[in-house]
Amino acid sequence: MPKTKQPRNPYLLPDTITPQHYTITLTPDLETFTFIGEESIVVNIKGKTSKIVLHALDLKVNRVDICYVGQVGHAPAQKITFNKKMQTVTLNFGQSLEPGEAVLHIQFSGTLNDKMCGFYRTSYFVNDEKRWGAATQFEATDARRAFPCWDEPAQKAKFSINLNIPEHMTGLSNMPTKPSTEKRVEFQTTPPMSTYLVAFIVADLEYIEAYDKNGVRIRVYTTPGKKEHGQFGLDVALHTLPFLAEYYDMKYPLPKLDLVALPDFGAGAMENWGLETFRETALLIDPANVSVAARERVADVVDHELAHHWFGNLVTMQWWTHLWLNEGFANFVENKAVDKQFPEWERMLRFIAEDVRGALHAMDKKNSHAIEVDVKNPAEIREIFDTTTYSGGGSVNFMNEQYLTEEGFLKGLRLYLKKYAYGNATTKQL
């Protein structure tokens, strides 16, 4: 029998238009907990259409127009319509947009929320004074809370981020800064990347830094008074970043790496490309009150996020159905890196005792799921960030390495990374 064609996921945006380059300027107000934004998106219009559909959630879109590259004149959007269920905004231009390269201009505004997702507010104390900053958490589908975008892993584009912030505060994003004015921080343009990996932070921060043996600048940022607690995390990163570059036979693709400890952070940590974010307990260690368990926790989390810079960031899953390609490999490789730096912890032996057994236990439950599971909407996506995906995926990689030998396994990984660098892939392509 002929195969039945699978219906297209209704939560995916139309594929008639693709983004190429976002230039985004954001101005957060830390007194009113709001922000205003402006973006110019270079897009490729692949077929005639009168509408453009993007993701947007909890945003106000105030003005929209489009112009073609190399041409004079702007066409304003005639109607702007939101669909809360689909988390989209439809821009109707009232005329046919012809195929070609164009620039979409959008002015928008939003709230620095207290949900620890999207662009959110975070509090901390400086000399017993409560202060406020702002940070981001976009995985899996929350970039759309910060700026209208094609918020899907396969819709990779370049990003040029600009922040208008108080001059006494630090602004961070995925890339190093350009020469900037006192209140405007401009960042270099990223390589092609997915929206969920974009990040920016505004806060009172201090840091310690060092350069790894390949010349990559690594910093650990903390709120004031805590930077010395970041030394162990910095030492781990200094070891593991070059270790992974050798393991994958591919240099770390960015010119810098920042690790930031945030007082308010919902996830344990997040692998934003070039700007990793952590709960303070997952990155900081008080040298005067340290335990082996705390050191192991920090080493595990730091190495897990570093592993993502190749598996996940450089090569990204095509859709969240293939999440195990990100998390399963990071789960497995983090143990390799920790075992290399701290052999006395016998991390690979513990991987079998903890992760493999944990995966078998999780997958034996009636409500379990396959390591790769079809998901369509944001609610379904959130459900698969679990032991089956992480430890189950890591266990499959461990078995593959045992079967193929480490040499054969590594050869396949390296070929895969080189073939799909700055792009997307599925399990079948691995």
C-alpha cells in the first residue's frame, strides 16, 4: 500500500516566507516592568501572498511596514490580527507581496513578566538594596514573548541585538559588543541560529574571566559580591570547552562564552549560544563551604550546557520531535567531559548506575513515551523535557558507542556535525 502523507503540523508557520536576518533593538524600563522594541527582519518571500504570519505572544504590535531590498517605498500593514491559541500575529498588507528579498519593519511593546520565561524581570540585592534587572529564557517556544519572530528551530537566521539600558548596568547577549555609546549596547551579528537560543540580560553584574587554550574568552558573571564563587565553574569551562573542541574535531564557533548566574531562573540552566544562564546553585560554589556533591553538581551542569554548543546549537533538531538529538547527546557527553577532568569521581560508572537505570525505570511506566515522540504544540513540547529524553537518549548513545567502538562512534558524530553545521537535522539524518 502507498504511504499516506502525514498532514502538516498546524502549529507550524506557513513556509512561503523565511527569515534571514533580524536586527532587534530593545529598551527595557525597570521601573514599570515594560519594554519597547523595534526590529527589521530581512525575509525571503518565496511565493505570492498578501499576509505574513509570525509568532507573537503577550506583545502589542504598534506599527508594521515592508519594503523590498533595492527598491524605494514602504507598504504598511492594513490589518494586524492576533490568534492567542496559535500564539501568532497575522500582518495583512491588503495587496499581493511578490517573491523576492524584503525587509519587514515592526514596532512592538511588551511586559517584563514574572513568569521566568520570555523577557522577564529578576531581582537581587546590592548592599541590602533591592534592585531589578531583566533576563531571558526562550526554550522551547518563548522567544515570541520578547519579539515577533519565526519561533521554530528550523527557521534559523542571523541576529543583531541592540539594548538601550541605564549606563551603570551591564548588557549581555550571544555575541561580543561593538563600540557602543554609554546607554546603547550594540552586539556583533550572530551566525545562523534558532530563536530559542537567542538571549539578552540587563543587570548589575561583575565577572571573573580567563582564556582557554584555544584563545576563547570565558567569563562567569554574578550579581555583586559573588564573583569569587564562580571560580570552580570557570575552571570547569576552561577544561571542557577545548576538550569538546577536540572530541568533536571542531572549534567552538563563537569568539566568547559567558556563564551567568541568575537569582531568578526557572530551569536548571540554559545553553543559549555564547550566553549560558544558570540558577545560582548550578554554577556558584562558596569556597569556604563546599562539598563534593556541590562540585559534582556544578561540573555536571556546566559540562552539559557546553556540550550543547555543538549538539543543539551548531546542529539543531529540525523540530522538537527530535529533542533527544539535543538532550541525549548532551547527557552522554557531559559525563565524558566530567570523567576526563575528575577521574576519581568514576563518572562513566555512575552514568550506568544512575542514568541508564533511571531511564529504564522511567520507560517502564505505563505513561512513558518513546525517546523520539511526535509533538505539535507548546504544551506537548514541554512534556518531553524528562528523564526518558535526557537519560534515555544518553543511554542509547552509550550503547551505540559500545557497539560501534569509540573510534567508530566519534567518526560518525564528526561527519554529522560537519555536514549539518549551522543547519538542522532529524534522527534519520544522524
